[in-house]
Amino acid sequence: MGSAWLSGFNLYATVLTLGLLQRFHLVELPGDLHVLSRSWVIGTAGLLYLVEFLADKIPLVDSIWDAVHTFIRVPAGAVLAASAFAHFSPAIRVVAVLAGGTLALSSHGAKASVRAAANTSPEPFSNIFLSLIEDIFTIGLAALAAFHPVVVLAIVVLFVVLLIWLGPKVYRAIRRKLQQSFALLGLGQSQPP
């Protein structure tokens, strides 16, 4: 589940890190995740990570990249979770797919929201800083998940609890901001979409 959650932040860094750890026999990945250590998977993940590393540093490109990757990171998170539980019963694998996709969506949504807010800043440094922090965070936690999965599971649970607690507050703040913007534009009492 840790790899599914991390794929929402940076899929390619997650796959590359886990693949290299398996390739160099530093860990034994569960289920069918050993496929991540194949040369073509590592090469593809490395190339795509390089592209994402560069794309994440440019505000407009970063926003477009995140929008497109909504349709890539979430299914990939579901596949990673299902692959980790490949040797379990079909019912467990279905739960893993659903949980993995949901975790990837939650982390991707949080990442994309924070980055969208940072991308409105006129200076490029906050975007570059956030991108570098995300890279370090993803690679570090992917390695931690491989060696200490229970610790990462606790971090994921903490993230989900925090998201559930903060979600409604953020929604209300965004709604208030939209209503103020509509009022400033002279749209009166119109409700935001």
C-alpha cells in the first residue's frame, strides 16, 4: 500500500527506487512486484523520472503534467497494490486494487493541489523547492517502505486521517474564496460551480 500511495506523488521515482532495490538484492519485494527489477522497467522508469524531474520545475508544465497524470498515477497505484498482493485470494486482490487506487488518488490530489497553489506564485523558487522535496520524500519513503513497511503504513494512515480532517476545511476555504471572487467580478449572489 505504501508504493500505491507514493505513486500518487511520483510514480516513476517510486517504481525506479523499488526496482533498483530489488535489482541489487537489497530487498525482496512482495507478490509480483519483482517485475520492477527488470532492465526495461528500470530504464523506462528512469527515463520518465528524468522527464518528470524537469517538467516539475516549470510551473505551467507542472500543472499540465499533474492533470495528465491523474489518469496514470491512480491506475498505476491500483496495479502496484494488486501486484503486491498477487499471491493472495481474489477477494484480497480486489480490495488491494480499490485501496491502492484510492490511496494513489488521495496523495495525487494533495500533491496536485499544493503544486497548483505554488504554481500561481510569480517566482519559480517555491515550485522548484517543492519539487525537490517531493523527489526526496518519494525516494526516501519508497526505500523505507521496502525495509520497514509498517512504518510507512503508519505514515499512510496518518496522512489519510489528516486528509479527512483537513479536507472539509480546505473545501470551505476554497468555496469562500470563489464566492469572494464572484462578488468582486460583480456576479452578485451567484454560486460558484
